Amino acid sequence: MKNLLVIAFILFKSSIIGQELSDKEIINKAVVFLKVNEKDLLADKICLKALPNQNEKVIVVLPVISNRDAECDYCFDIDNNLLVYNKNTKSFESKYTKKAEWTSDALKFDEIKIDTGLYYLNKNTRAFGIRYSYSGSSSVNPFSSNSINLYCFKNNQIVEVLHDFELEKSNGENGGGCENASFETSKSVFVINTNLADKFNDIIVKTKFKDYSLDANCDKEIIKKQSSKQSVLRFDEKQKKYVLVK
């Protein structure tokens, strides 16, 4: 009898797991939940990812086109819709929307990624990031950038705590041939104090800069100048956001 009960429990648990929605089904539910017209979706930019240590909760990013330019096919704003789907309750428990968060025009909006790094803001709060990148279409003046927003949860609601911080940037001039080209890059990383307190910690930003050209075969970087600096992002209680203080 005991063995039969064990088998019955395993079969029941398997049936529950089997009922979990696929990523595509969660996205479809998000579209219905937000009442979004599918023709306005940036379908190739949609992404989702489980929250760290809470695999039953899934972050969904649903970018939606708005404010289209009638005279430019690739010119429009992009609304940022963040949702948290709970696999156990099969419902969306948090929602954040920011109209015209991003823009597509001369700079191409390339990619969105969910970043669940170790962004511990204090002893009770772990943030997650949304990274997004742009690139230019000019071969004469190449350009690319990668930026991040940070969000955390307060009273089960998504709250933005860092807005549009540029982590990487690359730009250059190419007058024809690699020997006549020059480039500048910057790359930043966050360092967060592990001595967590009640208030939000400072975020140390370490940035490296590089100026370089290329050899005649475009294979090797010729470094002209390298430097680095350290700055601080501090939480401003009035703005309820991290701001750069130095």
C-alpha cells in the first residue's frame, strides 16, 4: 500500500511539472495580459529569464513599438514592459511599464538581455538588470554602445533604481583603409561592497579607456593610449535612483 502511495505521488508530481508553460506560452500570456497588438511587438527582442534562487518566477521583457514615424520605416519609440510570471500560481504578479524607454532611428536598437548578476544593493535587496545595445550604420564613423538599467522589488512591485548607465562604448573614424582609421573604446564594470547594510550600498564603477588604430592588414590593434578611472554611483534618497557622484 505504501509503495502504491509513493508511485501515485510521483505520478501526480510529474503531471504538475508537465503542466508548466513553455517560454513561448508565457510570452503569449504576456501579450494577452498587456493587451498588446502583435504587429507592434519587437518579436526578435523579447526575452525572459528565471529569477535567481526563485526559479518559479520568470522575468519577461516585452518591447512594444510606439510613435511610429510615417516617413521612416525604422524610426519609432519602444515601450519597455517588464513582467514577473509565477509558474506556481500561473499568473503575472508584477508589472512595470515605461513608455518610449528606447528609440530606433539613425542608431539601430540591437538587443535586450536580462542580467541576473550579483547586484546586492543591501542585505535584503538584490537587483536585476536589463542591458540594451545600439549600433550605427555608418562605416565611416562606426559606433556601438551597451547600457544597463537596474531594478529591484519593493512591496512586490518592480522599481527602477538605475537608469540608462552606459557600460560600453566604441566609436571611430575610418577615412579609408585600416591605416587611416582610429577608434576609442570604454568599458565599465560594477563592484559592489560585500559588507551589506540596511541602506543601499555605493556601486563602484571601474572604467578602462583605449585609443587605437589598426595595422595595414586590419588584424592588429596599435595602442595609442590607455587609461582607467574609478567613479561612484550613490543612491539618492530624493530621486530614489542611483546617481553618479564622482
